[in-house]
Amino acid sequence: MKKMKAAVLYEPNTPLRVEEVTIDDPQEGEVMVRIVATGICHSDLMPLKGQVPGPLPLVPGHEGAGVVEKVGRGVTGLKAGDHVVLPVIFNCGRCRYCVEGQPALCSEVLPAHLMGTLPGGGRRLHRGGQDLHLFYSQGSFAEYVVVSERTAVKVPREAPLDVMCLLSCRATTGVGSVVNRAGLRAGESIVIYGCGGVGLSAVMGARLAGAGKIIAVDLLDGRLDLARELGADFVINASREDPKQRALEITGGGADYAIESIGNVAVMAQAFGSIHSAGTCVLVGAAPMADVLSLFPFEFLLGKTMKGSLLGNVRTMLDVPRYIDLYLQGRLPLEKLTAEYFTLDRVNEAIAAVDRGEVIRAVIRFD
Ligand SMILES: [Zn+2]
Ligand SMILES: [Zn+2]
């Protein structure tokens, strides 16, 4: 058991309170990690705005990276001192989804995420006799987390944790949405809506996969410049041009794939409209849970496909080490995503900056 500081949400639309809480020792199959850095992903803002149901009080944060402090009984793959990133998808290896090769849909994940607990329902975080919940079973806006060993992927020492933390969610989501979910092959075209951390990672993923035309769409020129630097062949500022029309022109009738990384239902419809009749649109942005998407069903009759992707359909223990290798080879230059660093005490300020779209990679550092 340990006392530490964490940022706690007690009620939607109120600031997080940074306060002292208690964390239990890791139990069987769990590890305690001292957080070195955590990204702030747009999804962290959803409970803050009351856009997702779930029990409170809650510690947000799901892009943690850090150093293993202690391991629980039965943990053999990690030891104290190991550097780790913490992708929020853990696989049981036994459910139908795991067995049929879709581990990102593991039936243990969603209930734990919705209930704000560890897989299996464990709660290790408390304050004054009250249990605190964990966003996406992690809660990394805190000095320490206890998580399932199945979410902790070892990182070589030479990879900086304040960059690697992106692999816990956004970078993995972006790359995986192109490589795993869209299944893009060399020469195929893709239009990527939204150039935040997920969208820009999708641009990098598309380049890695050998895309023909990569088209990036955003409202901010600064982000589009970065998209170009990272591999986009065409950029569209949607505040000045109709992105769907322009994408149809560039591709001569529609892209092979579209990715929506924002979580905006109007943009999802634009993305679906940007593909050709045999194309595939992948939704990765998390829209508020009550939002409804409307589309022309005729487009499905033509043969278009629309599908969603949770964390880029990541196979955590297979894909994340690959992405780390690509980063170390300089082929997945995540450090180019413009960063701004905050301390935990400034978490509300950091969240406001993310909400205004001012910063691509807001990171809380704990050193
Ligand atoms: Zn996220
Ligand atoms: Zn499973």
C-alpha cells in the first residue's frame, strides 16, 4: 500500500482535484507502475464532460508509461525496474474473440472499462474509505497505477517514455486503424479526417504500409503542415474547401479507405462519402455515446463498407513491440507530434489546452 497524488473527477464539468489517495499493492497477475509520463487523449475529456456513462469518482488517464515498481504473484514477464507502456486493451486469451483472432474485442475489456475497474472487477485505489474508479482500467493521471500485467508492454531503455506513452492509445489507434483494420496495401489511397495524435499516427501508418495517395483533412493549417511532413501527399483545410468533393477529385472518384479520427458524426458521414463504391471507411474517433450517425443506405447497396476500430484492433503484445521497433528505427517518428509538457498540478490547464485543440501531444510528466 502506498500514498500518492492523483487527479480525481467527482462530478462532470467540474475541475479535477489533485489530492492524496491510497493505492493497494498489486495482486495476482497485476503490476504497480510508477508513472513517468501520461498523454492526455481526447477520450479522457469524455467523462469530464459527462459524455460517457460510468461510475464516479474516477481517475482519468489512459496513456501511461512508466517504470515497474512491484509485481504481484504469478507475474513472470516483468520485474521491478522494467520500463513499460500501458495499452488499454488486455486479452484473456480464452473468450470467443480472443480465440477467433480478434483480441481487441476481448469480452473482459468492455465490462472493466465501463465499470472503471481492473479486469475481473478489482479496485486498488481508495480515498477516505471510498473506492476510486479507473478510466479505461488504468487511471494514469496519478503517480502510480496498479494494472493487469496483460496491459503492460516492455519498452527498451533507449525509448523515451514521454514519447512512448502515445503507444498506450493514440499512436497505436492511428497506425492500427490503417494497418490492422483497413488492411491497406501498397499503392492504395486513403483519406484521413482529423490531424490530432490519432490522425497523424494514421498518416504515419499509411506511409509505412506503402499507401499511394495519402490525403489529410483538418481545420488547422499547422496540423496540415505536420501531416505533410509525416507523409501526407495532399492536405485539405476543411474550413476553406469541401473535403469530400476535394477527396473525390484527388482520387478520381473516391479513396480506397477513409479514416475518421475525430469522433464527430457529421465528419463520419463526410468520410463515408469520400470512398468509392468498394471502399472502406474506418471509424476510430469516439463520439459522445448518445450521438446518432445518419448515412444514405443506398451507399451500402453499392458495396461500401463502414466499420469501427477499438484502439486500432491492436494485438497488444504483438503490435506494440513492433511499433516500438519502428520508432527506434526512425520509421515511426512519434516525437514529431508537437508536444507540450505539464505537471500533474496543472492537469486542468492541460485538459483545457487539449479541448481547445491547441496542442497535439499534451503530456503530463512526473519527474
Ligand atoms: Zn485514448
Ligand atoms: Zn478474451
